[in-house]
Amino acid sequence: MKLTSEKLPKNPFYASTSQYAAKKQKFFQWKKEKTDHYTHASLVDKALQLLKERIRKGDHLAYFLQGQLYFEEGWYEEALEQFEEIKEKDQQATYQVGVMYYDGLGTTLDAEKGVDYMKKIIDSPCPRARHLKFAAAYNLGRAYYEGKGVKRSNEEAERLWLIAADNGNPKASVKAFYWHSEACGNGNLESQGALSLMYLYGQGIHQDTEAALHCLREAAEQGNVYAQGNLMEYYYKMKFFTKCVAFSKRITDYDEVHDIPMIAQVTDCLPEFISRGMAMNVSKHLILFYFKACRLNPALADELHSLLIRQRI
């Protein structure tokens, strides 16, 4: 699989380039197929004039935007020169410099240098680097996966891609699905539970509820508490209350203090996710009331259950 660097994420702190230039009517229309009196080349020239004027007035954002304009136009040498000038003050420029060294854009390919810049973004305490960290994690994972600039490590690549996937990065989600599939095929119960949720919510794969439920049921039967909790939640949302209560009763019977270490040892699942599965449990009191109602008056309980499903109560 050929992997590419993650594009520069949108910065929540700055206006985008198009917003920045929107003061000029139809100024930043980048569609090359436009046949009106604004050609693409003339728009680029006008944008550069505006940005240079802003730079002369001391607008720091304009420095980056000029470099980004060069980058988008494929003028990589000019872009790199611009980014290099401001990389110590602008986290976005630092990110772009890392991408350009890793991919050899406008300079000799230097993967180690690219990796160093990505690590700098990930480790940066600066709030303005926050939106870049997940993309940098994906790129660094790519480096470990390809063995460029660092020693090849599928484990480290997976760890970094999972970090990136937490932010909804679709590429990272695809790789996370791949690695969980591999682990699931090798009998890893934790990955089977993770795989089922990726099917359920369409992360890294097309949404497939049937496959998700199949994986969830198998994982739940083998003792994956997180799968049990998610299966219970699914049944609750779908108003399959009898099945929901059955799984909820099973989770209720666990002793959080004593059972979590034992379950983790037996199933090889992470204690954190065992705890999450237990935390998803429907209120214990509701379960007890449900069973009590069924014992006292099964017919009435069944009737109320039917009314609840039909949203009459």
C-alpha cells in the first residue's frame, strides 16, 4: 500500500487563505476552468501582491500564507525557503517543512529530518500545534511502517495510527482496521471487540451492522466485557429490552475490584476497556425492577414492554 503524507490540517486559530482574501470581490476563485476575465495565473499574481503588501506591514500570518500558496502551486523550492524562515515561530510552517523533507519536495529527500520535525510537532506544548498533532502522528506512523528515517516497527506504526484515528483521521482508521483484522485472525479478543465497533460505526471500513453484531456476540461470549457493554447498549437503543437486560445482568454480576484483574489475565484484554464495559451497564436498580415486575405479573410486564417498544409510554 502506497501511503502519502497527511495534508496540512485546517487551523482553528487562523482564518483560511480564502477567508483571508475574501475582502476582494471574487478575489480567490481558484477554479482553473473559469472563463471569465480572472485567469488562474492572474489570481495567483494578485494573491502574491496582496500577501507581499501584508508582509511589508508586519502581518506574520501572511508569511505562512505566501509559503502555502507556493506549496499549493507546486513551487516547492520557494515554499520551503519561506517555511524555513518562519518555522521557529509558526507551527504550521514546521509541519510543512517536515513533510517536504520526508517526501523530498523542493529539496533532497531527508526522511530523518522529516521525522524529527514531526516529533517536534507531537511533543510541542504550544496550543497552536494542537490541531497538527494527529496529522503528525499519522505521518510518523507512516515513517515507522515504511522504515524511512526510523527503524521499521509495525507496533510503533500501529500505536501512532491509533492516536491519529482518535481524531477521526480516515487513513489512520483504515490502517487501524487492518491491524485489528490481523490481530483478530491471530485470536486476539481485544481486537475482535475493536473490529466489531469499527464495523458498527463505519470507521476504517464500510458500515456493516450484521458483521458488527456477529463480531460483538462472538467477543462477548468469549468474555470481552467491553463487547458485552456495547452489545447491551445496542440492544437498549434498538429497544430489544429482554436481550439488553440479559447482558446487563451478566455485567452487573461482575465485581469491579476483584474481577477486572482476573478477567484481564484470562482474556488478555486491557483493564481500562473492561472497566469501560462495566461502566456502560444500565442502572442496576432498573434491572432489579424489571425482574421483579416479571415475577409479580408477567402478563402486565409483557404488555408494558410492548407499549414501550411502540413508544406509547
